[in-house]
Amino acid sequence: MKIPTLLSLFAACFVAGSANIEENVGQFFSSGHTNNWAVLVCTSRFWFNYRHVANTLSVYRSVKRLGIPDSHIVLMLADDMACNHRNPKPATVFSHKNMELNVYGDDVEVDYRGYEVTVENFLRVLTGRLPPSTPRSKRLLSDDRSNILIYLTGHGGNGFLKFQDSEEISNVELADAFEQMWQKRRYNELLFIIDTCQGASMYERFYSPNLMALASSQVGEDSLSHQPDLAIGVHLMDRYTFYLLEFLEDIHPASKANMNDLFKVCPKSQCVSTPGHRTDLFLRDPGSVLITDFFGSVRKVEITTETISLTDPIKQVEEIAVHGEQEKETYSYVDQLPVSEIIHQKPKQKDWHPPDGFILGLWTLILLVFFKSYGAKHLKHIF
Amino acid sequence: MRYVHDLQLLVTLTHPKDDFQEELVIRPLQSGDVYASFQFRTLWETDFMKGNKVSHYRLFPKSLGQVISKFSVRELHISFTQGYWRTMQWGQPFMPSPPGAELWVWFQDSVTDVDGTWKELTNVLSGIFCASLNFIDSTNTVQPSASFKPLGIGNVTDHRFLRYATLPREIVCTENLTPWKKLLPCGSKAGLAVLMKSEKLFHSSFHSQAVHIRPVCQDSECTTTSWELRQTLNVVFDLHTSGQGKREWSLFKMFSRTLTEACPLASSSKIYIDITDNPQVSFLHNILSLKIQAVVLGDRRTFSVYDLTEANTFGSMRSLNLLIRWKSSEGDMLRPLLHAERYVAGYGLQTGEIHTLMYNYHPFRSFPILLLDSVPWYLRLYIHTLTVTSKGKDNKPSYIHYQPSKDRVRPHLLEMLVQLPPNSVTEVTVQFERALLKWTEYTPDPNHGFYVGSSVISALVPSMVAMDTNNTKERPLFSSFFPCKEESSYFVRIYTEPLLVNLPTPDFSMPYNVICLTCTVVAVGYGSLYNLLTRSFQIEEPNPRLAKRIANVIRRLRGVPPLA
């Protein structure tokens, strides 16, 4: 059993070493995924949580820049900061002070916003159990060859993440949701990044294969925010995501940076908290996993040499309306406020009530029966 | 003869049946602000309804075409607005819209389950426009019985097929503008749409974007219909925040862009500047502009027209930047004839009163208005307290339609046809009681308050100037939205302010406090009782203190008896 595999390996090496293009092909198919998805969630409401929205939007921006299209990104923002009345510069969300970088941009599509960002909707998006009328842009239509990036940010604690100040998701629920995704073959590999206080507690309970997780702080530590902007009046970003954004700005779609570089982002000297990661459930070695496997959308192109002959273009068969023979119906615009028509409008069908005489008769019957059975002497108490 | 006939048929077949026009109207306002209104209209002669699967979309966006054919929509009007239109300072808008999101739809006669189709339609539209329109359900949908007649052509109006809903809390931001711009044939790459930069558009007092789909007449005989899609964007730039206090506006100052070309797919691309109040319009180079007069909103106004499809509009610089300067003293603003306000009166968290005031500023004419009020179920209206008074006297409406609410199922609907006497204020008051919601029904920020949608007032206002009733003549788009049936009056729709009411809100931190308090009381109360009952007392020699012990030691040394 071993010798044939060794021989085939040798043969493969020879073939691989022969041409450069073969090497690249080998690199292509080492990850095994064919499409990329991203689910980016900001769970905090209110103006003073501006930094959480800025966190999510900076990851959104990087992911879009590296190639994942809007149709493959599910962006959930729990509150609107850009057009908030307290924002001195409307339609902008800045990540660097002195308003250097507008991460909101001009081309942004938010799929879940405001009150729609709830634990139930988040879990439904992950597991795919959405009502049938949900539009495509709000669904995570991943399959078993999708690499998914999940980014959560907000306020959290030991074992939970707070959604919109009114509910929370626990690490057990999250782990179970990922297991459901695994069993329904909804992902090939999944990268989970969380930037909250005590974020490492959220990935402690994972048990499904092919999961890699990163967190901004360990249990018992708080994740801190980076810098305030005096004109806007709030903290703009959290430290971990700030340095993550700086790291991702250097990545381009053809970059060969791997996960070990990502684990080194924001050491304790810069972040004050200790970022953590978990790779024991991941089958491949993190050193061989490219950043663009999750953050970018590398399309695999297969070059073929066979020729395909195109057919002649299909002629549109126009339906020629038969004019003249048919009687033409003249249309007209409707009167916008037809006063006389409205006044004489038939009233709508009211709910049916029994006729008044019936009710009167019913009460008379009840009274008669009462006095018959209990005697007429009670009558004098009433009249 | 036959060959000529065939040739004619061939010509009509190859002639494109869709048409796209774009225009921008800039009107300087009396208060120093500037009102800019974009309108994009696509006309398409096609039939979505007769079962033909339309597959070749050219100028008409495919996403909306599929919505129309799948849900058998006859008319669709959706608007997203940020800010409130101040009628008394700015006059009447070309396209009125309430704050938040508003959606009203007329379905075709062939739809059997209107409510189910409505629910699916709102979900699909929430995906197209990136808005949370999926919150529209039976608790905020009403079926008006006399308002919102179809704006397109049609012979039958059965109000069973009409649905109306508003979401006053809906936020409008770049994420709504992005898909809206993608519906345009040229996108935001060419034509007037290059001016739409979100950083400037949302830094304004009023911003409203809307999509209107309706069937219209193709020609004056009106035997064939075509589908019209209008996308409108109305912005009012503030004198002080965007204008730095000067009544001097240019295209570059308003939009931070200049125009370089018209949309190649547009058959007409024009800019109209309202020069009735004599503002000075200047530009970088000499271009001739046409002056036209148009009757819009009951007033004859003069506009200066710049045609972008002509190459010489852009001159040698290949860009167009117009500068408008005007003084505040010139020109008298025509006071709008109809104005409405609404507010909540009362105190406390139990009862209140809604007051709606309608002002008729015409000196001698009275006219009827149709008031539509849709109040959520958690404000329980007491209709027996409804009063309508004008000039102190009772004014009985000629038509009242009231549908009571059902808790958690449907809202109140009140429609009244009221005749407003000339030069008067009409006040409609109704008392209500606030309901206590279940704890799961509160929003995550319940102390902000709960919104009540704007009232809608539809009226035929007498016009000072004869209106143009020929609906198919070539007219600027901004004057041809509401169909005009008679010359002496024009149709307006006014929206009041939305209301923000506080409902009695429980303190959501109470469960934690209750647990702490209960545990403390139980521990202290039960603990002490237990100790009292089970503790037994033993007499014990106290351990002598250190000083006493040392004293005892010294005493023992001395041979004297120790202390007690």
C-alpha cells in the first residue's frame, strides 16, 4: 500500500517540478474551495458604539477590495452611524482620526440593518433556515466548497456576545450553529474572527471540523479601543481591528501571505490585550493557508484548448399586434379626488351584527324565564 | 402596396420601443436654500401582463420588470425620505413624500390573494433597495377607501387591490442610494447621475429618493399604454451648513462635481433653472439658454433650459458648471394655499390627544380635502371624542370611513372628506389611550419612543393660473407627474409630521434587581430567624486582654492575687 503511493508521489513531484504553471495549478487546488462568502456582523446600537460599525465596515472594505462581490457578502449593521444625526460628516464612517479613511464609501450594500440584526436572524442566516420570501441578498447561499469568513464585533463577556443591548448569543449556541452548518455541508472551511471583550471564550466550545478562530482578547481581558477623534467625539476603531485593517491594506489578490502572519497581527504591545487563536479543528497546516483563501475571492480559471462553435443568434420573434381589426379601448387617467363619487360611495360591508329586534327579544326571553323560575316578587326590586 | 405595408411593419419592429429622459430642476428658495430635483423617466411599450415572458431588457431595469410581472403590479410607488419638508418656508415640492419609507401599490384585478402577494412584494423590495421593508406587515398596512387613487391610466378602481404602508423610523443612507443608482440605464457613470455623490446629498436638510411605476398613455388618443418608470431624487441644500451663509450656489458647490456629458442612452437631458425671482445665472463660458414658461403647482414660472445633448453646452472646457446668485429681497414667494401640522397634546403616559391642523390660505375659495390617518394599534383611539372644528364652529365631514384597530393585527384607519372654509384653520382632534405592550414587543431602544406615521392630505387646490390639461404634450417631467383633469385646480398631496409618542416602558433591568433584592431579603430574614431558633448560648471565660495578662504575671511575681 505504501510503495505505490510513494511511487505516485515521486511521479507527481517530477511532473510538478517540470513546469511553473503546473506548480501554480497545484497551489490552486490545494485549498479545495471554489467560492468565498463573508458574514460581517456588528451587534451594537447607539452613537457611542461608532467604533463597532467602523470595525465591521473596514473588514467589509478589505473583503470587497480583495474580490468578494456584494452578492456574496452578508453585512449586518445594528445601527446607522453614517446618516446618524450626531455625525458631523454625514454619509461617512471614518477609521483613522483626522478623517483620513472613509470606510463607508460610495458603494455599500447593507443587508440587515437596524432592528433586523437579532440573534435569531443571525443564526437563521448561518444555518440557512430563512422564510421562503427572503430575498437572495439576505441569504448565505454557500455550499460544501465555500470558504466562509465570519466576523463579529460588539460588546461581549465570558461566553456570550451582546446583541443590541437586549439579547445575547452564547458560545454554545454558536458552536451548535456551526455544527449544523457542517452537517448540512454548508462550508468547506470557516474562519471566525471576533473582536470583543473576552473574545476567546466564544471559540472555546467549537467542535466541528475545519474551523479556525481568532479573537482579540483572552478570557478575563478587555479589548480596548484605539483612538478618539475630537471632531466626531467618539472612539473610531478598536485596536485589534485597526491593526488588522493595516495588515489587510498590504494584501492584494495575488498575495502569498498566510495565516501565521495573521496570528501575529496586534501583539500585546500594541493591543494591550492578548489576541488568541485556535487551529486544532483545522485540517490543514495554518502556514499553508493563504489569507486570500478567506478574505479574497480567487476565481479558478481552467484553460481549455478545444474549440466551441457558436450557433447563430436566436432571432427575437416579435409578436405583431393586430391593429385595426380589434376595437381599440380608450384609456383615461383616473380622477384623483372625485368628491361626488366619494360622498356617495357605498359604505364597506360592516361586520354582521344581529338585528336590534332580535337582541331585545332575547333579553325579554331571559327576563321572563328568570322571573318565572324565581317568582314575580323580584319584579318589585327592578320597577 | 403589400410590400410598403410590410416595410412599414418592419420599420415599427426595429424601432426601439423604450425611451429614457433625464432632467434636473434647480430652484432657489426664498429662505436662501436651494432645491434640486432630479427626474429620470423610462418609457417602455411592452406588456408584462399578457403572459409573454419578457426577456430582453434594454433601458428598463430587469429587477423591477420581474417584480411587476411576478406580483401582477399595476402601480408601485415607493419613497425613502430623510427630513421633513417645510411647506411654509420652501413652498410645495414637485414630488411630495413623508419622512421614512412609504410604499403604496395597486395590484391587477387578476390577483386572488392580495395580502399574501403584498407580503412577498415587500420582502423582495427590501432586498432590492437594502431597506428593512420586511417590517411592513398587517400591523402597519392599511387599505384606503378613497385616497391614493391610481396615478396611471385605468378604468376601474376597486380599492380592494390597494395597499398602503409607511415606516416612519426607516433610515435613508448611501446603502439605499447605491441600488437606486444601479437601476438607471447609465448608472452613475454618465449624464446627470454623476452629480449624485452621497457625501453631499446626505448633508442636506431634506433628501428624498423615490421610484414610481405606472402605466401611461402613449399618445393623445390613449389607445395603447406603455409602462413608465420614474426615479426622482429631491434634495434641499441648507444655506448655512452647505452654503456657508451666502446665496451663491454652483453645481460644484452643491454636488462637488461638474457635468461632462449627457447620458448617451437618453433621448433628452436637460437642466432647468427657475429664474422667476430673477436670480443671476452665470457660467464659465457663453452658452445660450432657452427660456420657457411652465405652469407647475398652480403657478406660472420661467425657467432657463440647458440642453446637455448639444455639444456646445459644454464648450471648450468640456464641463458645465452653473453659478446661481440671488438676493433675498427680490421676489415674493407665493404662499402655499394648503398647509398642515400635527402634534400630540396631553401629559403623562396614559392618555393623550392628537391634534391635526389644516390651514387654508385662499382668501375666498373653499375646497375639499381628504384626510387619511393611520394610527398604530397601541394608541387606542376613542373615536367618540373626534371633533372637527373650523373657525370655532363644528364642521361635519361629508364622508367618514373608520376602520377600528385589532390588537396586534391591524392599525386604525380614519379617512374623512372635509370642506375647508376660506382663510381658516381647521382642527381635527381625537383622544387616545396608550397600551402596555408585552415585554418581547419592545424595540431594543424603547425609551426613544414609538413613531406614528404621517397623515396624508389629498386636495384639489384652486389654481391661480390655468393648468394645462393636455397630458400627452411634450412637457418637462416635473410638471407632468400628477394628471390634470381640469384647468382651475391642481392636485396636491401633503404629509404632516410623524409623531413620536412614549409608551409606558418597563424598566428592563428590574429582573436582575428583583433577584438581588429577593435573595438579600431571604438571606437576612430567614438567616436571622434560623439563628435565633437554633443558636444555643454557652458561658465562656473571656480570654484576658494582653495588658491584663501582663498585669497578672507581674502580680503573680509579686505574690498578690490576680485580677478578675
